[in-house]
Amino acid sequence: MKTCILAALSAAFSINAAAAADLTVIHAGKLLATPGSPARAEQSIVIKDGKIESVIDGYAAAGD
């Protein structure tokens, strides 16, 4: 019984870790987003599943 519970908990934690790894937030002090435009200060780049999902003004936390 203890082995089954331990296996279930291990599986649950590894699934959650894999899901959390798919989201990355990069805090950019200066971001050159548009050619010819001035750099944007204090931006957060949200990357989900390897693709840019959004660019947010300010520094966002990973859960935002």
C-alpha cells in the first residue's frame, strides 16, 4: 500500500514539474521590439511551449 501511494505521489509531482517547465518569463531591461523604434524599458517576455505568448510592461512574475 505504501508503495502505491509513493508511486502516485511521485507521478503527480513529476507531471506538475513538467507543466511548470513549459512557461518561461524573461525580464528585459531594454527590449528592441520594432526596428527603428526606441528600446522599450522594463519589459517581461512570456514564452509558452517555446513560442512568445506576450510582452508585458514591467516585470511580471511567472504566475501572472
